[in-house]
Amino acid sequence: MVGKIAASLADATPEVLRAAGEGHHLNMGPGVALEDEWRADGLDIPDIAEMQRYRFSRIQGELQRLGYDGIILKDPLNIRYATGTTNMQLWVAHNSTRYAWIGADGSSILWDFFECEFLAGSSLTVDEVRPAISSIYFIAGPRYAERAKAWADEMLEVIHTHAGKGARIAIDQCELLGYQNLLDGGVTLGNGQEVMEQARHIKGPDEIKAMRCSVHACETTMGEMREALRPGLTEREVWAVLHEGNIRRAGEWIETQIIASGPRTNPWMQEASSRVIEAGDLLGYDTDLVGAYGMMVDISRTWRVGDGPPTGKQAHVHALALEQLERNIELLRPGTTFDDLSYKAWFPPVAEYRHYCCLFHGVGQCDEYPDIFFPTDWEQVGYEGVLEPNMVLTVEAFVGSRAGGEGVKLENQVLVTESGPELLTHFSLDL
């Protein structure tokens, strides 16, 4: 057992202790074979304990900076960031049955799903685990109001214990009655997403090591995907190779199904289909992949299927997308403002070519702050900010002629360093 909650499981049965300790998938890690593969390619294995401590300190720092006494977390990625624990990550994203409290005083409580207390056995930051109270209609039915009141009563007791009455508390997401009951209890509520996105956007040394390992696993799988690609497969059959390789290499899930071939590549954002890929088609995709250590690899490539050179039109849109990517990567330097990223970025004329929804965005456990928009959208949705060392962003490019024809999607992941942009993703951009 490595976590702080070991004492609370002292009376547990041997199988529960094993599940919380040496049998816990996060304690077991990616496995010796995979770690040896990463080391052989010159990568360092992250210290997960140090990563947990760094993340917890980032949250405490943001709570203090923004004047909060604590934060209530329901987003499963925020819970993982704060506690180093997971449980049915996608399921709890739409079934609110798991949540956490992090106090500015350093306190940390996790409420987990039915008889899942042992799943916090990997955590070095959780002080206590309690059974969760859920008011979602699937579980609570017509008693949802009663359950929401019980949830709020317990949460108010925790807040009063660690922050006193009249506390100012951040919360990332909650059901309507949960908000109302906390307000009725005298708590001032603030935006927990701001706290967490600000905490998460500067990566610690071990987060960067973890991301490098995740990138290696993703790009190795992309190589298998490229080897498998041939005319006659459906888009879904090609996409399945990425899923399989991600899971086999300690990955977790893929956020989208964005892969398209031939005429489906323009406009972009079309999802995997039953279309049979033909020789000479372009095939584009966006990994959107949550990989090893829960770190995202969000990159895009476009390939020509089969033998022979690309057509003139294919080569032209690819050259434009490649130019956009390469020129805009150079902007990712400390001190560059978000509006400079927007207004100084290069891209083909929007009157002639369709483009992606943004130029750059942050990435960590998933797509994260900031999101950098095109100049035409800046007045409506842009916001101020500045690049700092150890931020990680992706550089986006989609080029598809408004007159028709295939499109090209490219994207790379970049670490902002004191000396400039460092490319984290190296898989060939060639068609």
C-alpha cells in the first residue's frame, strides 16, 4: 500500500487490500516491457508520486491566489489531477457519482462509487474516502431533491470544518439543486473550472516525462495504423487499429472518432464511417487520444492511400496545411500574448479555404486552456493571456478548398520552453 488512506483499510479483507495495493492498475503502472521500450529510446519514466504532489500544490496555489477556501470537484479529469485516482472515467463523466473536496488548508476527501473506497489506494493526496451520494435521476429517481439535500448537508459539514461558515468555495460542475442547497447554506460559490484550468496549464517535470511516454506509445501505434492501411478497408477498421494499440500500450480512451477518407475529408469533423477506402484517397484523422499515464496526445495526420504520388490538388492543399503548421509553431515562445498568436498566425485565405475551429489550444490530460481563435473571431470570443514555459499546446491546420475536393488535417504537439518551441510529436507529416 502506498497511499495515505492505508489506515482506513486496516480492517479490509485480503482481496480488498490487494486490490488497493499491489493489484491496483495505477500502482502496477504501464508494465516492465513498455517501460523498458521507452527507456531504450532515451525516455525517462515519470515519478508518479512527485507528479501527484506537484498537481496538488498547483491547486492549493490557485485556491490561495484566487481567494477560495476550497474547491468541490466533480469533473473526473479534475478529480484525477487532484487525487491521482480513477474510476470508470467516461461513465462518471455523465453519471455524477464521484466527487472530491480539496481545501486551501491542505485537506482532501474523495467520495467514491459503491464499495470503491479501495480504488484510492494509489493516492498520496487523499486523506479520507467516503461513499458518494448521488442525486442524478438514474440513481435517485423522484427522490433526487432529497438526495441533493443530503449531499449538500454533508458537503456543508466538510466546508464548515475546514473553512468555517460563510466560506468562499469554488466548484467545477454540479446539478442545479446542489448549487442551490450550498447557496442556501451560506456558501459563496465561484468558478472551479477557472481554478483547475489555471492549475493544469503549467506542466510539472514528471507530467512532461509522462507526456513523452504517451507520445511514444501513440506514435508507435500510428505506425501500425499506417502499415495496416490499404484500399478495401473501411474507415472504422483503420480507426480500430489506433484504439487497440492505445489500450495495449497503457492508454485509456480516445475522445472522438474523427477519421475521414476521400470526399469525406472536406469539410472536416466527419466521424468514422462504413465508407470503403479507395486507392488514391486521402485519409485524415485526429488522434484525440488519452494515452499512458492519462496524458493526451492530440495530433493529426493525412495520408494518401495506396501506391503512386499524390495528385496536384492533393499536394497543393497538403503544402498549405504544412506551411501553416510549420510557420505557426515558431510563435510558441514565452512572452507571446494570446492575441499575438491569433493575429500573427499564418493560414490560407479563409474566403478560399475552410479552416479548423482554432489555431492553437492547450493540452494535458485532455484539451485544455487556452484556446486561441482566428482573428475573425477574436473580438467575439478571444481573451488575453501570455505563453509561459512548460505550457503544452497543439498547433492546428485544416485546409480544404471551398470549391470542393479533398482536405488535409495536420496537427503537432509542442512544449513551450525558455529557449523556444520544442516539438513533442515527430511522426512524419508526409502524405
